[in-house]
Amino acid sequence: MVEISKKYAVQMRGITKSFGTFKVLDDVELDVKKGTIHAILGENGAGKSTLMNILYGLYSSDSGEIYLNGKLQFLKNTAVAIKSGIGMVHQHFMLVDKFTVIQNIVLGNETTGRFGIIKTRESREKVKEIIDRYGLNVDLNRKVRDLSVGQQQRVEILKALYRGADLLILDEPTAVLTPMEIEDLIRIMGSLVADGKTIIIITHKLKEIKKSAQECTIIRRGKFIDRVKVEDETEKTLAKKMVGREIKLKVDKTPFNPGEEVFSIKNLHVRCCRGIETVKGLSLSIRRGEILGLAGIEGNGQKELIEALLCARHVDSGEIRINGEEIQNTSPGNVLKCGVSAIHADRHKYGIVLDFSVAENAILEKYRDKPYCERGFLNYKERDKFTNKLISEYDIRPKDCKDLLIRELSGGNQQKLVIGREIANEPELLIAVQPTRGLDVGAIEYVHKTLINLRDKNKAILLISLELDEIMDLSDTIAVMYDGAINGVFKSGEADENDIGFLMAGGQENEQCC
Amino acid sequence: MLNSILFAITITLMYSAPLVFAALGGVISEKSGVTNIGIEGMMSIGAFVGASVGYYTGNAWSGLICAGLSGGVLALLHAIASVTFQADQTVSGIAINLIGSGLSMFLSRLFFNGATTTLPVPQKLPKIFGFLGEKYDFINCINLDITVLLSLLAVMFTWFVMYKTKWGLRIRALGEHPAAVDSVGVSVYRARYICVILSGILAGIGGASVTLAIISQFTPTAISGQGFIALAAVIFGKWKPMGAYCACLFFGFAQALVIMLGGGNNAIPTDILAMLPYVMTIIVLMLFVGRSSAPKAAGKPYKKGSR
Ligand SMILES: Nc1ncnc2c1ncn2[C@@H]1O[C@H](COP(=O)(O)OP(=O)(O)OP(=O)(O)O)[C@@H](O)[C@H]1O
Ligand SMILES: [Mg+2]
């Protein structure tokens, strides 16, 4: 354990925290050197967000001390933490989406004239200066709800810097970003530490840790495991320390052995909610025992395609067939009945009901069917049996969570439940959209294995992901989506990252890229 | 002709004033994220306290002030239940309504020899041109209750605070995303307490502007649904002070219609006519309730640290 010293922006000692009887953090320590990027690594539900919320004064710890710049501090609420120069960008953004960017930034810290009248001129200038200094471009007059996720994140960072934060906590900032936005964020983080700021970043992406951080603290199930220099570690050793066992970062696959075609899309046309056509004559087919990876940059019609496949959006023309049966423009219930299951990217919006218990969420699609329902009455015993099976099979934590509100689970554990539930449907076709978003490497390994198992059981899988690595690792066939249509199809191994990236950006297959 | 138009306008304004105060209360409370369906009860207690303090002191103004305070006290109960104890806000609001009307009736019996009607106040609240006397016919036509003017001022003041000041910015944020407000170091609980109490004060004043301006005493039917009409006005007015004001004028006009059409030997029975404001409220609610945009977090208790 290092000594308490002024060289450290933050030092936490013996932090313990329980929710009810469940000990989330147990004697955790943290030492973050001034002017560095410090990563926190841990499995889903390890307690990373909780630890950071304690540092930010949102939760109070049951015991433990926090030292800022070598001085013992009592951060009894966020107001005190902000005054002490701590800023936090939460995993779920804290932005009022009806407000403009500048309103969100000044909220709680307004410059005012007489009678509390807000004067935005001064604040605007101050914010503009920060924007220029760190390259955090965003239009101050737009409403937050009209911004992309990446831009919203910048607003959050601006919010913290505007309040004079010297220490910035970023809780899984990259989980929701596109690869390009991630590059941007890493650049911004670089310019912040160059200016003397300190950053704590929580992320599950080992690559990003290698790329940006100098040191890394590892937490496992609420316990401090180790603090390491990033340059001394590889992705593999980091993963091993975090999970406590060997991890395969790349999955083993049995040889590709496809059966007949189960799913096909022909010449599909779909409009987005603003009436503009975003899926423009897309055709695709998937065979039994095949994982088809759909690569593409966000905003090329993926969202509308997925919604159309699940009958959540009207199809203008074209057909979607599963086992020969046309399903377009029927109902989501019918799609489910035909054997199509989906794992959504935005689980809070589509996958789960946050205020239902874990068990209730587990039977969300099956509550009408036997054995979960008999003559109109729910059968709790069967429901709980099924839930417990999912919990143990997918290692959802905490173990006895079946009656907890799913809201109280960590993001990763919520995702595990969704995946387990969908796979338990034994679908003919599984549509997996960003299935590993927000998951730790251990869980990713598990999800990947599960997907491959499903494929080996002769089911079809449509994998849609913004992460090229994931697509390349899992898919038997890779299709590239660009501007609402398929811009090229490869067998796995036929193309490398560059070829695919070229097509994702709209290049033509027979064009030479040099 | 001119006189009857002026008469219609005067009556509309007169009947809308109580609604305006109450609706403003509703706007403030809902904007801060607390649903307040207890407005009706807060109006009732305000109506009673206003009339009886006005009677005992002989001063209508002190009646009005005490009415505001009594509404505020009732609102405090609502705040304790719904902010501190995170009770269901609808249930708490219903309880407040029952307490409000029950208590005012009970107190009336206690202080006025078992009557559920208080004795008339010696002096009502003044009219805006009251100082000119009643000499001029024309002035009498446009001689509005002072509450009409006060309610308009209250609207402008609320609008100003809501959209120009830092407190307004925070209140509006509270109703949309309380966790965001909390995370920048502003106490959600304190701000909500203040807003709910303010809404009670306004509702109390609204109640008293029935019993101190329109009529001159408290009767069991003095407040009969105005609180709910005011809530409808909040929705119809899209949770905006100015919008709510216009909506209140509309509902006030409905009440004025009852009076104007009710006189003389009319074909429509007065009982049917008296339903007009309520029927209009229901129609408006049916047309607008789904479509207007309520504050996102209204009605949801905020629990620190939940996610
Ligand atoms: N408010 C709460 N009430 C009850 N339990 C909670 C609460 N917040 C967190 N927990 C529990 O504490 C544990 C740690 O949660 P935390 O959010 O800190 O995990 P995490 O490390 O950030 O995980 P992830 O990577 O999935 O975000 C989880 O098991 C979660 O269920
Ligand atoms: Mg977390």
C-alpha cells in the first residue's frame, strides 16, 4: 500500500459498502496519481460504479477514508465533491433532454444578475474557452435530445469541466460510442491530462485501457485485487487478473457446416420515423448453422432494418421470410411465434422492464404460455425455477437476485439475463444487436460461446454489431451494410479489417483501394 | 350590446381568477416533479380560512394571507408524504382532498355554531376601481375584482421565475430528470418541498378568492371541482404558466356561460347548464391528455441513489 501523499489526486482506503445484506465493496483501496489516466477494471457487478459514486458523493460508504491531494476529505454529498474538484460522467447520462446544451451545462451553477436572472453570456464565453482548449466541439444552442450519444457525452464532460473539475470520472464512456467517437474521446482525454487534469476511466475494453491509461486498478467481486502499470501487462494478463482464471479473448469455432436457408430478406424498403427511406432494397439470406455478421457504421439503416425485422416498423415493400413464411408487417408477437428472438442494443427501452423483478423479466415473453401460466394464473414456482436456472447458467450476480428489481442489477448482469432468456426460447433465428455491449471480458467470452453453441445446434444467427472485432471473430459470413443496402458479402477469412472498413465507408468491391 | 360583452368578459375574468391561482400552483408542483391532485382540498381549506379570518378580523386581506398559509400547511403534508416518504402521490393527493374539505366543514361547525356555512365577511376584497365609488355605470361594468389583477400578476411572476431565473431552470429540470439535478449538487428534496408548499399557498389563495371576492362567505359548495378544473387547465395549458392562464380563461368562460344563459326563462334547465364547465373539462381532457407533454418525472418519487 502506498503512503498518503500530495502526488496522488485520489486515495481511497478501506472502502466498504453494503446494499441491504449484500456487501458490494469490501475494504477497497484506490490510488490515482495526479495528471494520469487511471483505469478501473472489474467484472460486471464488481462494484466499480458504486466505488465511483462514493467518490462523487452520491452514495456514502459504510466505512473507509478518502484523501484528495493528500488531505482527508469527507465527501458527504455531490455538492462537496464538486467543490473539491471532482466531476463525473455517469454510465447513464444525467442530462435534461428538453434543455439546450448550455442550459444543461450551467444547471446548478448558473451565473446570475439581479433577482436570480440567468445571464448566459459569461457562461457561454467560459464554456467556449473550454471547448477550444480541449477540442470538445458541440453546438451550445441545440437541444440535448437532438444530439448523438457521442455529443451528449461531450456535454457531460463540459459540464464537469465548467464546474472546475480537476479529476474527471468517466463511467464506461465508450460502451455506447462508435469506434470513431472512441478515437475522439481518447484524443480529448489526452489533451485533458496534458493540461494537468486527472482521469479515472471505467471500461471493459482492454484495448482502450492499453491505448489510453497509465495505471489500472483491478476489482473482483467487491475486493481490491491489484494495481498495475498498464505497460507491464498484456490484454490477456489483465483479463486473467480481472476474472481470476484464463480467458480466451478469441473463441474457438467448429468448422462451418451450413444447412438449408431459413431466413431471407428480399429487396426490402423501409422508411425511418421522419419519412426518409433508410433501408433501400436490402437483400440477405441466412442458412441453418450460420452466423451472419452485419458490419456497418451506425446510421446506415441498421436501426430501421432491425425494427422492420421484428415488425415494429412498417415495411414499404419487399419480403422477409422465416422458414418460407412471410412475416413482414405482421406483429411482434407473430415474429416471436415464428421462432425469431432478439437481443436489443438498448435493453432499457426494449429488452426489460426496469421496475419488474428479475423473475418477472425472465418470463416477459412467456408469461402466457404453459407452464408459466395455467388457466390464466401465473405459476410462480415454475417462473422461479426457470429464473434460477438462468441465474446459475449465465452466472448472473448476485446469486439470489430473482426477487430484486432488475433496476438494481449492474448493467452487465441485466444483459446476461436478456441473453439467457432469448436463447432459452430456442429460436430458429436469433437477432443479436450489440449483444456484448457493456459486458466484461468474462461475460463476453460466455456470450460468444453461447452464440456459437446455438449455431452448432443448427440455428441461424444474425449478428449486428458496430464492433468489427466481434463480427470478424464470430461470423461465418460477413455482410457489410452501407446506405441502406448490402455493399458486399464475404466468407469469414476472405477479407481483412481493411477490406471491410473500406466497404463500410461506401467503397465499391471491385474498386481497388490503395 | 357593448355592455353585455363587457359583462361577459368581467364574469369570465372573475370566475377564472381562482382557477388561475390554483392552476399556477399545479404548474409549479408538476414542473418540480410532484403530482398534486390535492389542489381541490387545498382550495377548500383556503376558502374556509379566508372567509372565517375575514369575518373575525373584518379585514379581507388578512383572510387572504391566512388562506394562503393554510393551503401551504396542507401542502406540507403532501410534501412529507410524497417527497420524504415517497408515497404514491395520487393516493396522498386524494387524502389531502378529503382532509381539506372535511376539515373546513368541521371547523366551520366548530366556529359558527354548527353551521357548515360561515357568516358573510363584513368587507370583501376591493375591486380595482373601488376607490372611484359606484357613480359611473361604465366603470361598474369593468370594475373587476382585485383578484383578477393579482392572478394575472402571479402568472407573469411565475413565468418570469420559471423561464428567466436559475430557480426556474432548476425546477424545470427537477420534473424532467431529478437525478441530473442531484448530481450537480442541488438538493432535490428541498426544492420539491418548496415547490409543493408554494403550490399549496397558491391553491389556498385561489380558494379564498372565491369566498372573499366572488361570494362573501364559505359554503359547502363554494369549492366544488375548481381544483380539478385547474388541474385540467394545467394539462390543457401544456404545463406552462401562460398556457394554464389561457386555459383558465376558457374554463372561466364556461362558468360565465352558466350564469349568462341561466338567467331568464331559458329553454335549457339550469341543472343541465350547470354541468357545462365540467363537461367542457372532460372534453378538453379527452382531446388533450395524451398529446401534451407532461414533465417526464412528474409523479415519480425520487429516491437518492436508485437507478
Ligand atoms: N442502489 C442499489 N441497490 C441495490 N443494489 C445495488 C445498487 N447499486 C448497485 N447494486 C449492486 O451492487 C453491485 C455492484 O454494482 P455496480 O453498478 O457498482 O457494478 P459495476 O462494477 O459498475 O458493473 P457494470 O460493469 O455492469 O456496470 C451489483 O451487483 C448491483 O446489483
Ligand atoms: Mg457500472
